[in-house]
Amino acid sequence: MKFAITALLILLSAYNAHSQNFKADLRKLNGQIEAAYKGRKLTAVEYGKLKREQDMIQLAIDKAMADDILTPDEKNKIHSKIVRSRKRLGKYKTNREIY
């Protein structure tokens, strides 16, 4: 019985940690942006736009974590910003802007 309860608590904590790891998602996305820019898949303007967007996401994370409590609304907003940035990166990689 103790083992089952312990296992359940570990699974729940692992699930929560995975779903709230926004900083790791942001670092991973930042690495993808850097790699795409170094691989010349992004123009300087697109790179600048994505970096500004990353700064805005980081600011949103910092604001949400100011009170050490993430409400579901804050989680949804941060997650949607990260997803939007990920989609924009994919779009920029395949459809280059001409300047």
C-alpha cells in the first residue's frame, strides 16, 4: 500500500514538473533559433523578430513566477506564446522574407 501511494505521488510530481517546465522549453526553442540562424535558414530580420519574441516570453514567465504561483490562466498564456513562437520559427525556416 505504501509503495502504491509513493509511486502515485512520484508520477503526479513528474507530470506537474513536465507540464510546468516553461524555462526549459524556452531554452530549447532558443537553441533551435540560434541553430537556424547559424545554418542561414533565417534572415537577420526574422532572427531579430524571434529574439524579441523570446524576450517577451521570458518577461511573461518572470511576471507569472513573481508570486511563485502559476495560475492556469498564466500557464495557458505562456504555453500559447511558446507554441506560437515555435510555429513562427517553422514558417520562417521554409518561407523566407525578402529584404
